[in-house]
Amino acid sequence: MESIFKQAVNEMMTGPDGMCAWAGQTLRHLAIRRDTWSKRDEEDPDFARWAEMNGFESGTDGDEFEQWVWFFSGLIDGQVREVYGRPVTSSLENAIKYRSDLQLHYKQSQNSKYNSAEHLRMREEDELVWSIVRSAETLDDADNPYPTGSYDILKEKLEERKYTVISKHKESAYKQERLTTLDLALSNC
């Protein structure tokens, strides 16, 4: 993964539109889908209808799961950001747990959005998703392309973050540094 993309991604790691949210949402969907596929019963007379209704291709789940794991891992794992004066290292596991961490935040701030049953359900789902992600096969950079559409979505997210920085951040050297990083990454897409 090119370092300019990693730098740009570091500028947009958190937040509801950030890289961790995107990775968590994408991998959660694909992992649960993979789990559903692994529990199939091809001998069932309704299998063909079930597979079609659930969007599975004949004989495969066809979701590029390993490529998505590799893509997000290359962008997120090991990224270091300073949060309240402390270096914080990002990981794919933390990205997977982004939604349940938000519920935990609600709990700690005593926000009415906190739901203990939902938090427990999300934590259990996180463990399932993380176990499936951990079991994904490792891919070699040279042999495997990025997942279909990933660069287009990444470019879109970089453009959205650039717009946010331009419109909502106050003028500062930090703002200019972020814009320079985002512009450089966008010019390499």
C-alpha cells in the first residue's frame, strides 16, 4: 500500500464517515455473509431458492472477502494518531469493534442512546466477525488486485474528507497540512 494513501487515511481514521467505520461496516457484512454461506445445506430442496434470495452466486459466495481484509488491513493496521496528547495505534480489530465501542461511549457518558441488550448483541457479533476476519487467507500484494470498486470508494471518501476540512476546519497550519496530504493522495488515485 502506497505511503501517501496511508497518510491520507490517517487523516480520516475516525468519525462516522471515517476509515474505521467503513472497514467495520464492509467487513461485518462480508463476514456475516460468509458465516451464513458456511452453514448452508445444499441437500435441502429449497437451497437454490435460498441462495438466490440471499444473493449468493451458484457454488460460491463471490464476495472478494480476502481482498477486502487485505485492503483494509494495509490501510489501517499500525496507523498511529495522536489523541489527547497520546499516540494511539489503529488496528483492523478496533475497526470491527467500532459500532459496539460507540455503544460503550454512550454508556460511559450516561447517554440515553445506550442500550445494554444492543451492546451485548454487538459485542457477540464483533467476536464472530473478528474470528472470521482473522481466519481470512493472507494475500500476496503482487498477485492480488484490490477488491472491485475499492479505489473508487476510497477516492470518494478522500474527496468528502477534503470538503469537510475546507468547509469546517478553521485556518491553521494543520488544516493546510491535511489538505496537502489529501490532495496528494487524490492526485495518485
